[in-house]
Amino acid sequence: MPQPTQKHLRKFHAKSQIITAPGGEVPSVWHKKHMSTACKYLDINAKEQIYRNRIKLFRDDPNCSDEELYSTIMSWGRISRFNVKHCKPNFTLLQPLLSSMRAGRETRKTAYDKYLLLKSHGGIGKLGASYFTKLLYFFRPENDGYILDQFSGMAINVIFDLKIVRLAPGNDGFFVSKDTTSDEYVNYCKYVELLASEVNDNGEHVEVRLFSYGPKNEWRDYVGKAWRNNRSKMPNAPMLP
């Protein structure tokens, strides 16, 4: 079984962080700007920026519609102004999958496979892995489909000194490769859980710590430097059972 590199693990212990502050735009405001339906639930329950854990409470509340939950996740996730125009048509195409995930009918693999199938048909514009896995994480009640973006992907690669997540160069650093398969995504989740077992934590907390959003972020600085120095030497990661 692969093991974390001890010097990186010590730095993860010392410098990674869980930010509990609310984030993104106010969901009710975002919904009115970018979606077409009424949002009575958000008007009552989401009139301020929202905390990550509260999104799960919305998911479990049958009074919150799929569209309102979708808007909450997109507003919390700070989707860029260049991609926000795709949110409304994307929701129409994604709704059957989102509803199925929310009902507990999808594993993290089947959910990702169905996302890839939708993408292959060209319908869901500009919805990369980093945003779909936010939807996957919050819509599924199992809480074991972790968010995968360039920061968490880079960090898990550095900690294990392995290419677990494929990262591709872009205009603004690196991003999760559009060719990432469902098996690779599930493997990333398993490495998150392996790391969680090493640090006596759970997968959800570890994913947040990998991301470590916040100012004066020593963990992100450390990961960025280690990634630049070592990425060409990292072997491909084995698939975990």
C-alpha cells in the first residue's frame, strides 16, 4: 500500500487548515441573477453567504428544490463570470443526474461516468471536474465523493509523491485534466481516505485541508513549490483496491 512521504506529511499536519468562514456569493442573490425560477426557500434560508456544512442541510431538506441546491453550490463555489452563463442550460441537462444522486441512487463512479457521458454529447458547456465534483459531493448523501480541483489534486500528488491526479497546464496554472476517467476520480477519493487513515481524520476534513483556502497560506505555497520541483519525477500512482 502506498505511504505518504513523511516530510510532506509533517508539513500537512503543521500548515494545512480548515477554514470555517462562509464563502462565495449570497445564494438567493445569485439564483435571481442567473436562473429563471422563484427561490422561496433561498429567500428564507440563504440571504447571506453560506457555510459549507449548511449546504448539506439544504440537501437533506425536501423543501429545497434541486435547482435551489444547485444554485447554492454554484454560488458558494465562486464559479467564474466567464462560465456562469452556462449554469442555467447546464442545470436542465444535469437535473436527472442531480436528482438521482440526491436520492442515493448513484455511486461516486456511476455519477462521474454519467457526467462524462453528458460531456461527450457536448451539452454541458464549461463544466469541468472541479465544479462537477462539487455537485457530486453535495448532492450525494454519502459524503464520500470528494471535491477534486487543481489545489486538492496537486496536494494529494505531492503528499504521496505520485501522479494520482492528472493535471494539465492552462492559462492560469494547472487544472484537472478533462480526460480524467471515473476510475481515476474514484482512485483520488481512495487516496484521500488513505491519507485520512494516516492522520486519524475523515475524508471530508482531509479534502478541505488539502484545499486549505485562505490568506497567507503556507500550505499552498509549500505544495506549489514541491509540485514544480518534483512533478516530472513522480511515477504514476497505482490503483487502490
